[in-house]
Amino acid sequence: MIDDDEDVLLAAKLLLKKHSHHVIIEKNPKKIPFLLNNDTYDVILLDMNFSKDITSGKEGFYWLNQILQKDPSAVVILITAYGDVEMAVKALKEGATDFVLKPWQNEKLIATISTAIKLKESYKEVDKLKKAKELLEAEINQPFKSIIGKSRAIREVFSLIDKVAETDANVLILGENGTGKELVARAIHQRSKRKANSFISVDMGAISNSLFESELFGHKKGAFTDAKEDKTGKFELAHEGTLFLDEIGNLNTSLQSKILSSLQNKEITPLGSNESKEIDMPLVSATNMDLNEMVSSGTFRQDLLYRLNTVEIKIPALRDRPEDIPLLANHFLDKYAKKYRKSVNKISGEALDYLKRYDWPGNIRELEHAIERAIIMNDSEVIEAANFSFLSNSNSASDDILSGDLNLDTVEKNAIKKAISIHSGNISKAADELGLTRASLYRRLEKHGL
């Protein structure tokens, strides 16, 4: 509340602190920009007239405009001892929510503020829905991908998806890089009763430790140096929808405990806030790591693992479902022939046999890149086995990587060095080759001192 009369401010604070969590009073309107920069407010009570301008209300209109420029969703109730209908109408036209005359009746003031708070809550809900809609549209507008296959191994995955989608159970998806873990998570959501709500995907490997809480739980304006406005976290955006946490095995134990606490209590608390928010959604997580081994080594919490894997879905590697390779290859053929406007319309039988014999360390992602490259480089209507000769070189590279020291850290370091060398230092392409995000690759470069 901003008013130049200290007695009015104190009387209002005594009344309002019984009905609200926090009441801030200020005599000097020039401090309004500072107050708005450092916090957000459900309701702002603004005097129309200050000492320099006794009765016209001009100062009140000036500060109303300043507030709304800073925060267009601000809920402002104007107060004056000299109000009339004309001034009230003008105030409402300029963006005020309501108009109160001094001296006020306590019950009426409280009722006016209560109504204003409900309006502010509706603004927050609209903003939350708008952000969730933007995320949802961004997800929907991604290039269409689907789970393709008819092998026994992939049919078992389909069966598990249908069973778990009928429940709100937490799901842990296991599989090598490039096997399609996020596609399985989306399929679970699309078959669930929550499909009309948001599917929120978070790459845990791409979130730095310093931004973890803000990204997942949100923050209040002013919670830290760069917190210029309220931020809705991914957990809250996924409320009543589905939350997908990819690369869950990359979390350190401190961050694991925060995820566990949120799942146990079914609530989150944004940074800088004292109020918790309810969360209601199944959690789908994925990793290519052996979490049981990590539990044994003390790098992953066993109680969190129990929370994550109510149901466990293991996605087979592409080499374990070779009968699906022709289906996938032709799917990618159609996709990239259209994208690059090429007349390629067939993959020869010899080429398909060659693809079925290849080991596919990068799984479906590697197959997709192989088909895309073959289409770009091919000048005829048929892709032949020779168009995939570069895969033999990849196999040789794998042999080089695995030769000699079989220590996993050494193998990983050599694989990273090889990928960066192949792509002439291009981190994005090297990360794709390794089936990693850029952030994950940077962490591994730091780990190995590369």
C-alpha cells in the first residue's frame, strides 16, 4: 500500500495483516519502481493524491501507469478521499482493478481486496496455461516421429506402454543412446487419461547444478540476481499432465534428494517463496546408465530408484531387432527424400541386408543419420550397399577405440577424442555422433581434461 498519510498506512496494515501473509506499506511513491523490481504483489493499494497534488488525482494516475508499464498484470486498487464517479471510471479505463473511497469500511475494503486477489490468481493461472500451451505447441510442432517396428522385442515394449498408460505409475525407461526412450515416454502420455494436458520433457544432462532448482521448481522474482520475473518450473507446468526427465542418471546426490523430496511430498516450493505448490502427475524418467550399479557404488540413491521404477521398460538395441531395420530405413527414406527433394525412392535388397548385418552402436539415431547421408550423397533413384561404405569405417573406428585398455573411462575418452577428430572439432556434430547432448559432452570433456 502506498499512501502519504502514515496514520492511514498503519491502520491499514493492522487490519490487513490479519487477512494476508505479508503487507508492505510505503509513504514515498518514488520508491514504487524499487519495490516492483524486488518483488511481486498480489494486490497494490495506491493513493490517488499525494502532498504535491492534493485533490486532482494526477499523481495517482501517473503512478498507476508506471506500475502497469512495469507489470501489465498488476492488480491495482486506487484510494482517494475525494473520489467521484468520473474519476473512478477514468481509473478503471486506465487499468485500475477497483476504486475505494476514504474513509473506508473495513468489511468493504477486505471484500474488495479478496476479489482482487482472486483476479490476480486467475491472471497467474492464465499465464501458467499460456506457458504450458507454448511448450506443448513446441513439442507438437517437432518433426513427426513414431515408434516403428514389428519384432517380438518391440511388441513387448508396446504391450508395456499400453498397460502402464492406464495408470499413474512412475516409469523408468532403460536403453542405449539412440533407441527412442523419449518416443516411448510420449507414447505413454498419448495413451494416458492425461493426454489432453501437457507433456513436459526435461533433459537433465543439459541443466547446470546452479539452475537446477529454478528450472524444475521455478522461482519468485528477486530470488537471485538474474531473477527478473516469476518463473514457473517444469514440475508445475506438468501438473495434471506428464513429466519426462531424460538422462536421470546424470544427477548428483544432492539434486537427487530434492527430486525425491518432491515426489514423496507431492509438492514443490519455488526459489524465494515460502508457499508450496501441489504437483500431480506421473513421472517418466530415462537413462542409458545402470542405476542398480550406481546404487551399489553410492552414486545414486536407492530410495529414489524405488520411486522412479514402479514400472521398468527396457528398450531393445537396434542390433537385437534386425527385422525392424527395413521398416525404419524406408521410413527415414521417405522422410529425407521429401526434405531434400530427391528422387530416391528405394533401398536395394543388398543394401538392406548390409544394414541388417551392421552392429549399430548408435542405434536408431545412427541409422537415421546413415539414411540421411546416403540420400544427400546419392544421385540415382536407388540406394545401394556402396552408399553405406562409411559405416565400415565407423566399425573400424570402434575397433580402434576398444583396442588395448578396456577401462570404461579410457574407452569413453578415446570415443570422445575420435568423434571430435572425425567432425573437426565441431562439438554439436560430435555430440550427435556419441548420442549425447552438447551439455553432457562438455561435462565429459571437462572430466577427461580434453
